[in-house]
Amino acid sequence: MEWINIDGSQGEGGGQILRSALSLSMICHRPVRFTRIRAGRQKPGLMRQHLTAVLAAQQICNAQVEGAVLGSTELSFIPGPINSGNYAFDLGGAGSCTLVLQTLLPALWICTTASHIRLKGGTHNPMAPTVDFLQYAWLPIMAKMGAVAELQLHRYGFYPAGGGDIEVNTQPVTQWNELNLRHRGQPTGIKAEVLNANLPDGIGLRELAVVKQQMSWPDERLHEILLPRVQGSGNVLLLQMDFEHLSESVCAFGSKVKKVEVVANEACKEALAYLASSAAVGEHLADQLLLPMALAGRGSFSTSKVTPHLRTNAEIIQKFLAVNIRIEPQDDRFVVEIERRKC
């Protein structure tokens, strides 16, 4: 049994190293040994959402696991056969449902039958993709690649209270499709949404006023959504942009120590930088396309920014799969290419 050894402090040193390696361990049937998990973080080791990802992965492939406790900086994971089925996982707070889901989906997609997953915890966490982002930007691209999952949001869960509830149905991938996203194409739609839960009136309207001024978007594309059935309070501004070949989404989170106008300006700044470039894919979506494209064996995309997350994820993927991942500057963007290694 040949182990793959992962230093959890390498590169950006975050939880994504753990999640990507767990997904690939299950898919490739390769045992993996982690050391120095999140060693550079303020709170090193496994936090609740990381531990839930480990235990969820263990459940769907009947893995042998050592070190799966809160705060652990070392972990061994020996996967068994992946089993489709009905699964439910409760993160017990505001830990990200989406990050746990993205750990499981690649493995469940290669099963021969459908699966159903219920996740409770955080749906809108500043340190993770939102449920809206998955529904709007990531899952439609996965569907083009042949990987279908239907995600329903039953209850919002904002950080730090949590209490969210999502449901996901997956279908088996019969064949991974190669996808090349070098250009986003012509714009086809725009929308700004403010999600407000248990906050004073006027916050959303102030954020949308900044969007109108900064982005020059018309009133009919600006919406405030008031959420009555939510634990705690929350404020998220979503800027959604549709193009011929994909959709992109930018979000910013409100907090007690941040002025409403600052929140809106953050989102607008990121959106305007993306629109000013010729890249197809924004910096956050780029990171989340690498693993599925590597499973397809070939693909490419252009992105506006190369983050440490992107480079670290590329390094982890190449430890498991026989692919080469190249990241090259091209004019005002970067082009990422994935192809199978030649024997």
C-alpha cells in the first residue's frame, strides 16, 4: 500500500488542501497521510467543518481513519469503495455546508447510482463559497462537464449563528466532458441582490445605491431580499453577471465593524476588476474548476488572478492524478491548461 503524504502547511496552508486530497483519495483509492494540518493558521488543526468533511468522506467510502478529532494536526485516511446513498451531516454551527459538499461531490459523481445529501450548518460564510455561488456559477459549469447536482436551499445560515439547511441530489457522471473557458463571451444579464436577515431597515437600500452608482446598473436589476426565518442576523451583497459561456458571482459580507458603503464598495471593486480584464473566470471560480477539469483529463480556462489557493490546489491534484497543470500569463490575464501526462 503506497501512501501519499501531504504537508498541510504547504502553499496557502488552509483547509482546501485537506478537502481536495480527501476527494482524490476516495476517487483514486489511494491512502493519504496528512501532517501539519493548517499549521500556519491562528487555530491550527481540524476545525469542526474540516472534521465533518473527514467524517463524511469516511462514511461514504467506509474509510479507515486515524486522527479525526478536533484540533488534530495529523490524519491518516485509507479509503474503501465509494457508496452512493442517502446521507445527512450536521456541522453543528456555522461551519460551511458548501465546503463539505465540494469534498463529497467529486466522489459521489463517479458512482453508478444517484445520491441524496442533506447538510445543516452555515450557508453564507465569509471564508467559503456561498450556496448562491454554487447554484449560480459553479454547478452550471459542472453540468456542462457532465456532472449534475441539484441544490435546494431550505434555510439560510449566516455566520456566526449558522442554522442553515441544504439538500442536494446527484446523478452519476457517465462521461466527463472537456471544457475550455478561454473567453466569457458577450454579456447577457446582470443582477444585484442584498440578503438581509434581522437587520435594521435601510441597510440593503444603501448598499444597492452604491451598486447603482459604481456599476451603473438600472433600478430594475437591484433587489433587496428580507429573510424572516433565519437564526441570528446576516447581510450579504451578491453581484451576478451572465455571459454567453458562463455566469460569475461576486459577494461581500456585512459585519458590525464595517460600514454598509464599505461592503458595497468591496463587491463593486472586485466586479469591476473582473469586467475590466479579458479573463473568463474570476479568482474564486478558478480555484474550484481545477479538480473537475483534472478528472476530465483535459481542459483550460483564463482567469483574472492567480491566488495561492489555485497554485496549491494544482500541486495537490498532481500528486494524485496523471495530469500536468500549467499556469501562464497572457496579456491582462492568466491561462490555466490541464492535460494528461504522456507516458
